[in-house]
Amino acid sequence: KLSKTLTKQLTDKESSYITMARQREPRNLGGLGLCFHALKQYQKAIDKYNEAIEKDRDNTTFLMHRSQCYYDQSKFDESIEDLQGGLLVGPN
């Protein structure tokens, strides 16, 4: 169950992403990453994107979102690396 504090900060859509993410499908993990990113919990978001990327290496969207998390933490080298990696994979 989600903590009451976290639940109060989430929209219904974000809460549904968390429920779906428990299934550990890549797109659901990406949705959970989006929720943590919106809450400025960047490391948790990055962890979820890492899980999603591990399961679906060809999905450049996860790299793009992880790149944004790095950028928001002023980790510019990591951000650029993800964007370059996405270019190597190709468009989604």
C-alpha cells in the first residue's frame, strides 16, 4: 500500500501508474519513473527508468526521460550520454 503522504501528492493518473508498475512491465516502470520525476525524487525516477531500460533496451523514451532527470540534477554529462545513446538506438 502507498503511504498516505505520497498518495496525497499524486494525481489519480499517477496513482494508477504505481499500481500498474507493480506488474514490472517496461511501460509501467516508465510511468512510475514519471511519477517520481514529477515529485522531484530524481534518484527513484532514475532507478525505475533503469529497470525499464533493462527490460526494453530499444525504447528511447526511457533514455530521454532518464536524461531529463540527470539534467534536472545538473548532471549534464550523464544527460548528454543518455541522449547520445538514444540516437544510437534510433527513433521509437
